[in-house]
Amino acid sequence: MEYHSKDAGLGTQADHASQPNDTPGRSVAGQHESEYDSLMPPLRLNRRGFLATSLAAGFAAAAGPVAAQTAIKTDAAGLTAGQVRIPVEGGSIPAYRAMPEGETGAPVVLVIQEIFGVHEYIQDVCRRLAREGYMAIAPEMFVRQGDPARYTEIPRLFSEVVSKVPDEQVMSDLDATVAWAGQNGCNVNRLGITGFCWGGRAVWLYAAHNPRLKAGVAWYGRLAGDTDELRPRQPVDVVKDINAPVLGLYGEQDTGIPLDTVKAMQTALAKGSDAAKASEFVIYPDAPHAFHADYRPSYRADAAQDGWKRTLAWFKQYLS
């Protein structure tokens, strides 16, 4: 486990400009299509049980007032960026996709939302990754349970939507997103994943789920806790199955993720798979939960910028 000094050199997050473009990527070569098709769930394309049909505009109301002075805005000039639809079992889900314009064969990074859905912050993270040469895609994971954009209070959002999302559904939707990326001209043999808060936990679980994953970065995702029918295992329970090294970026001042759970995860990783043993933690002493969320008061620029620099280096190491 690494404790990061606030005096260390920091990377910066690019703040670029562009226009959304919904042009789909080109199909992959025919010899690869059957491989990508094998990842797809059986399709029964109807809208039953799907509550949201498009992504939210702007920032989620439940997250509180936007800290405009720190919120990063990355334009999409030179990018193909905008909403796409991912075929999944029972229908389709919206996703935000950003990638270098006109490029085929880009490595893929799944971007997993906070509890607030795929709102402007998550969409901007996709554009930042696209600036680095990735096809970054964020599927809306709560479509069947509810629309996060309709909520103004976190407790209600959590109890009525987030708590009802099964892990099995999350893993299946991510598999479908990977298959869509492969069928639309991107290189899913160079596959990464990153996620924030609720999405950080999903990163660990997906690292144990998909053997094709090459790297993950989990931002302050829960590691241990109670289990139930919808969440039968926590990240600490799946370390023996981890297929790809995960970089964990956590805050020492995070009141929702005790450091003893981080230490328990570190101990478990040391006894896990080779990929588990290659995983690392960075703990930021002055950082609370959601320290990367530049639109919220929890944002800590030093920790966020250093974590972003490490994220890019991690993906460069394992997705090259």
C-alpha cells in the first residue's frame, strides 16, 4: 500500500474542446466478429422493464450544487462523442461513448458511474480518456431500476434505485458493452475499466468476472461489507478470481470506506491470483470520499490530478 505525499509532483487533466458526434464506429474484420458475438447475451429486444431511454443532460441534482469553479469541461472537437445504445437482454441501454474521430482499433476503457448515473461528470471523464487515444464508454447501469436524474435526495436515490441493482445485471451489461465496442471497430483485446464510488466497487468485481480484462482502476469503491441476494460477494471475496491488475485510489479521510477494509483487501490480494498480487493501492492522506469529483465540494485537486496521472500510466502499462 502506498501513501501518497501531498508534496509529490502532480499530473494535470487536459481541458479540451469539441462537438458531440454520434457517428458509429466501423465494424471489425469478419474473422473477429464471431469472437465478439460470443460475448453478447441473447437478445430479446423489447422495452419492458426499461425506465430510462436517454442519458441525463448536465449534472445530477442529487449530487448537490455544482462547484463551477473546479468542474472540468472537456470539449469533443476531434472526437466522436455522444450517446449510443447497447443491445442487452430484454432491450437496450443508453451509453456515452467518446473516442478519437476516424480511428479504428482503439483500446477500450469501460467507465462506470457513481450513484448519480452517467451525467456530465462521467461523460467528461470519457472525453478525457478519448483525448488519450482510448474509446471510453459509460453504460447507464440503472436503466431497469430508475432514472437517477429524477432524484434530488441521495437517501431516496439509494433506497429506490441503487440498492435494487443486482451485481449479475451489472456484469452482464458490461459484457454487452464490451461486445458492442468490438463490433464497432474497437480493440477489446486491449480492455480496461475504471469507476468511481459505486462504480469503483464494480471495477473489482468485473476484474474477477471477465478473463479478457487487462487492467482496472478503482476510485474509492467499497471493498467489504454485508452481502445479500443481489450482492452475493464483495470485492474482498473475489480476489482469487481476479484476472487483471487493479489500481485502487482511496482517501484516508473517507468515512464510508474504513482503512481496515483497505488493509484486509491488500492482505487478500497478496494471497490471490497473479493479477491480484500485481494490484496496488494509493492512499491520499488528506482526501475524503469522491475526491476526484471536480464538480463537488469533496474535490481535492492534488489527489485527483495525481490519481489521474497514475490512471493513465496504469492503462499505458497494461493496455499497450
